[in-house]
Amino acid sequence: MTGRERLRELDLLRFLAALAVVLFHFTGFWGDGAWPDPAREVFPELAPIARFGYLGVDLFFVISGFVILMSVWGRGPGEFGISRLVRLMPAYWVSVLLGAAVYALFRQGNGIPGLVLPNLTMLQGGVGIRNVDAVYWTLWVELHFYVLAAVLAGIGITYRSCLIFMAAWLFGGLFADEAGNKLLQVMLVPTWSPYFIAGMALFMIHRFGPTLLLWGYVAVAYLLALRWGAWRAAHAFHDANEVVVSVVITGIFAVMALVATGKLKWVRWRGLTVLGALTYPLYLVHSQLALPLLDAVYPELNRWAALAVVIGASLLAAYAVHRLVERPGAAWMRRRLLAALEPMRASDPVTRLVGRGDRGGRGGAGLNGAEPPDRTPAEATPAAPR
């Protein structure tokens, strides 16, 4: 993120979301994992809380709606697509190859070698091919959002177009469910779209100031998130208490509302930027590293020491991937992908007239790098700089 100021509170929240997922897998998961026994049986003291760590994904998706709208504002679909490719792919490729190596060595292949090439595209979810690592399912959901955001960028991102887009997405998902339309359900991911829509509305509150309409979007998205959160608690996650799930989802929306209204702007420790950078690689590699590490140190080390080793190693690996792969890989890809857009720009008379001002910053359009809304009623006038 670039712009008026970096929202370091989002870095902290992203890291906490990733850590919640890590603890869920290591101490709260009920099925087969890296431990010889189910994780929640190895850590009965932590399991009552850690079993809800999967809700870190819900927080991820609200943050994604906020940050992606920030990133795409003022950009065309090409620049937005490039920003996503350079952000996601280098660490992801490392994760796929690491997962293939680990599972081939420790699970006698398990069919993994045949999954590597499809998984390297990140499109395996669309063709019914199994993920090398189960955590990749969230990336496929994110890709649905990115495609819709690219369409919005192609139409032109304004205050009005965002309001129309969010309403169309929200009601389109509801109608798809009501009609049982499989194609629209796949395209609009109605079970997850409320989180992205809420994040978009919260970003608009942050950028342009609160209005009753924007808060209405957040409120409706919150109610839908409660509905789907309760459904997942009953059908997908064992023994997940629906009341606790509702409380956690309420907390997610509340803390993101504090971000949107500037109530957490006091969170400014520069080290949070590093934690934010570790979030994505930590999410990708933690479960893959656990298998060989725990095989090597457990039960020679007691369970608490082994847990500390695997979490510490995951953090170190995430930092290494960020510094040695993500940063140089993103720079290398960005230059070449931007160059690939030049022939298109040269043949576009509109682009030749306006130049390259729509690119925004390298890290995404910031809080002062986007076009103003096409309508600016009194309640939508941009707030004073925060």
C-alpha cells in the first residue's frame, strides 16, 4: 500500500489472521495433520479456542475487499492484473514446489507430482484438480474477487460505479442462491462475497467519509456473513459453536469499522510492516514445513517445545521467502509485464492522450492517488486527510 499513510493496523490484523490459521492447523484441527494424532487431541488446553482459528480467513477476506479496492482505484484492469500477479505468484510458486517435495518425501508421493503443473497456474480449482496444499482453496476464492474487480476497473472506478457494483454483486449472489443457478453461484461466490463487499464499503468510508448508505452496505454484508458463518459452523467445521462464531464475526466487522473510521490510526509501530509482509508466505508454507519438522523433533521434544520449533521455523521460512523470492521476483515480473502492456497502450488513442497517469503507485493506488467520485453530495465529500 502506498499513499497518504500506510495503514499499519491492517498489517497487524493480517498477521493476526494468519497466526490464527496457523494455530488452528497446529493445535485446533480435528483431522489428519502433521502430528501423529489430531492436533486438538495433542493440545486439549488450546483446542477450545484454537478450533475457531479458521475464522482468520473471514478476516482475510474483509481486509482483501478493503485493500483491493484501494489498490485498483485509479488503475486500469491491466495494471491491476499485473499488481496481483507480482504480489501472488512468486511466493506461491515456491510453496507449490516445496509442498510437492515435502509430500513426495514423507507421504510416498500421494499423487502430488501429477498435481504440480496444474497447481503452478493457480487455476486448479476451476478444473477440479486437487490442491497441493489445502490452504490454496482461499486463493481460488480470492481470484473470483480479482476477476470481478478487474471488470469494475475496465468499466471505470468511481464512487457511483462502486455502489452499483456492490449492490449488483450482493443481490446477484442472493438471486443465484434462490434460483439454484450453479454458474452464477460459482461466479459470484455468495457464501464469501459479503466479506469482500463489506471491505469495499469500509474502504469507501475510510476514503470519502461515512454515509448512511455505506454503513447500510456494511450492515447487510454483516448479516449475510453471520448467516453463512453459522452455516459453515454446522456443516463444515466440527463442534464449532454458532454463538462463538457469530461473536467472532461481529468482532471482525467491529475492528474493521474502527480501521475505516481512523480509530486505530494510533497503531504505527514500523515493525508491523514486516509482520504484514510475512503474512502471505507464512500462510502458504506453514503446514508444509510442519510435517518434516515434527517428524524430526517430536516426540523427542515435548509437544510445547515442538510447537515452538514449528512456529518459529514457519516464521523464519516466511521471512526468507519474502526477502529472497517475493521482493526480487516481484520487481523482475513487474518490469516485464508492464513492458508487455506498451504495445496495447501505443495503439490506444485514449491512452496516448492521457499518458500513464492511471497506473497509480507500484504498491497500489493509495489514499490520495485515485480519482474523486463522479458525484460528490455533501455526505460523500472526501474527509480531511487522516
